[in-house]
Amino acid sequence: MIEHRPTEAALRAAKQIERDPSLVEPTAEIIDRETGIGDLVDILKQILAEAGDLIESRSPELAMQARAALRHSADPAPPED
């Protein structure tokens, strides 16, 4: 797994769960780790980086949805080719 900061989605969830601001980031890290979302984000980024052109040519909607999912987690999507 590539080390990274908690996803924005996990931070948003942690802010709703945790009342102590100093515990928001550790809670978000737990959310990412336990849900596996950090790993999925990393894998999705790698897939788009390696096969983005192929995916785009076969299913532009799928590529668009993948990039939207990455934006929603606030981890930057690979640049559009």
C-alpha cells in the first residue's frame, strides 16, 4: 500500500463522528484502513495511469466515473490524456 494522507471522504466522515478535533485525522486514518478505501484509491489511480487510454477508448463513461470517484475522495485523478 502506498502511504498517503487520509482521503477527504474519510475526513468528512470522521468530522461527523468525532467531536474532538485532534482525533479527526486519526479517526479518518482508521476509516480508510478498515474500509480499504485508501488501497482502492491507489489501485484505481494505477489502473487509470496504466490503462486509461484503453478504458477511455472502450468506455468513456467508465473512465469518467473513475475520475469522478477519485475527485470525490479528493485524491487527484490522473490527468486526462
